[in-house]
Amino acid sequence: MKKISLLLIEDNQTIAAQLCEYFEGLDWSVDYAMNGKLGVQLALDGNFDVVLLDLNLPDIDGIEVCRLIKEQSDIYLPVLMLTARDAFEDKADGFGSGADDYVTKPFEFRELELRCLALARRNQLHKSQQVEVGDLVVQQSQHTAKREDTALKLTNVGFKILLCLARAYPQAVSRSNLIHQVWGDAPPDSDALRSHIYSLRTALDKPYSYSMLQTITNVGYKLVDNSEE
């Protein structure tokens, strides 16, 4: 299993410091937000395996933070809620907002680790599976893509872009999100994405009856499946 990337959204700096120290001690990659607004921004811009979310935040309630992440994220992103609220109604609200798991305080770090591991494994398995959009089939483990059973000749970057778009289907992926998912913390110059999109469109769409790769003005890109019409 690859190194786990965790986003912690917690306003209590003492608890946050303890959690960061514990998970970084496991060699996990940990990003931290001390309020809901920043947490949502990081969740949507990053590529995390799991989000550890406290409910009692100073600006936006954790329930709302979870709902925003689930509604706006281009990818499946598991959320584990961490709170002192232990009433059934509170748990129902948490799961109703899209939470994948729920842990009440006080908690054992080891239990929290195991729950995060379970969600991260599920997330990574989800990412590794075959993605199908109409007559397009993208297989991550084999690093291949086919349309109408014909293999597409893609560059490494072109394949990464296509995989991101296929996972997000039918939603659009912003340019900034796409750049982050493909290049991480080492983004290329401003024209590189446009150049790779052109090459991808040539391979994906040129030989076929309709174009799957669509540009959304002032937003980014998305895949469409005209066979559904």
C-alpha cells in the first residue's frame, strides 16, 4: 500500500498537534486545516486518501464541511468524523451529510489509525479499479485505455489526465485541480496543460463519430458520453 495522505481538519491545536505527530510517526503525509473554510479548500484542491474531520469548528460546522466536500469533490474522498457528540441523532446527521465513519472523543490513537487505514484502503482500491465512460475503458493497473475496443496511444501525462477526467465523470475537473492531480507540487508552465489536452483530444476523439473531451469555459474539462442521448 502506498504512503497514505491524510487531511486533518481540527481547531483544537493541542489535539491537532498530537494527531499530526502520531500520523507523521507512521510515515503518513499529513496536511492540516484549523477551520472549515480552509479544510474545504484543501480537500477540493488536494488528492487525499482520507479526511479526518472535527465537527466543532469555529466558522463552519463540520456537518456542513462534510456536505460541501462530498458535493464538490471531483473524486471519491472518504471522511471520518471526530467529535464529542455521541447521541444517535448526531451520528445520524453525520452520516446523512456523507460521512464514511464516525469516532467519538475520547479515542485511542490506534483505533483511529485502524479506521483511517480501512477508509484509505477502500479509497485506493476504488481508484485502482477499471473506469468506464460509454465506449471508453480506462484501466489504471494496466495503464491502458480503449475506445470502442481500440487501444489509445497516450503519453504518460495524457493517460493521467484521462484517468482523472474518467473518475470525475460526469462532473468537470477544474484546471487547477487537474494540474495538482497530474503534477502534484511541481506544476509545469502555463501552456503545458493546454498542449497535453490537445494531444489527448487527438488520440481520444479524432478517429470517432463524436468528441468525448469537452472544454468548459472558465472552469476546466470534462468527459461526455453522447451514446446516452
